[in-house]
Amino acid sequence: MKFLNVASALSARLLAVGLALHFLTACSSIHNQTVAAGGLFVPVPPKAGYATVYIGRPYTFHTSVFALPIQVDDKPLMSLPPGQYTAVELAPGPHSVGSPNEAWTRAISGVPHPAKFAVEAGKVYYLLPKGWAEDAGYSYTMVGSVVVPQKTAVGHSTFSVQAAAASAAPPSEFDRLNYTKAP
């Protein structure tokens, strides 16, 4: 009986955390996205005096199945699921896009490092996840009388930033992503 009470309490806490992340997100003023015939991604030109920043999470062998919290200039934007992208319009100047350095984000994507870049009005920026590992080595476990090596490393993550003119072709990864509007 105690186990069920603990499981119920844990489920309630996880639901509360998920709802809190959802409601703590910032607003985005991006136009509605469109998809061209054939399912190709079509970027929307930024409104005058702004740049459009597209943030994507394509499926790869190292993409977590969990939504990744995204921050713009250290303010929550949204939790972005894999296979999705979102867009935000930013004023010219220095900006950063990343994930909060918390236990959950380190568990699902490695130690986060924000991508820092300068935005120019009228341009489009494409951000895609980038990861790497450091301090590679091995740990060893004894299973009976057998030594089992396990490769270890500290994972890190950020976003690669590609700047383009509004009329330039977007990275092909965005053709396989679905749009999710940032709240």
C-alpha cells in the first residue's frame, strides 16, 4: 500500500513539473508557418527590424525522446520535443539560445552550453543541436568472475548556428520537422 502512495505522489510531482514548464514559457510573435507542396519547409521572412530564429530538434541516434526545455536570453521559451521546430523573432543584437543547466537537461542531452550569437535585422538563423563528449575513459564492473568494461564520457550539448538571407534555402533537416508554436 505504501508503494502505491509513493508512486501516486511521484506521478503528481512529475505532472506538476511538466505543467509548470508549460506555463512558464515566454511568448513568441512569429507568423504562422507554412509547408510547400511536397512537405518542404518554407521559412517566413522576418518582420521589419527583426530576425527570425528557427530552433530545430531532428531525430538522431543521440536525441532524447523527452522534450528539451529551451531558453532564449536565459528566459524560458518552451519545451521542444524531438522531431519538432519552433521559431522566434528577435531584435538585432547579441542573444543566446540554450537549455537550463539542471539535472534533467544534463540527463537528457548532456551539460548544456548556450549558443551565443549576434542577430542582424532581416536575416534568418537556423539552430540545430550539436553534441560532443569529453573525458572519455572506461569503468569496470565485475559480473561473477568476468570483468566487463564500459566506455564512459561526459556529454555536452549546444546548438550550431547558421545565418542566412531570408531568401536562402534552409538546412535540409528542417524538411523532416513539424512546426510547434512557442506559447
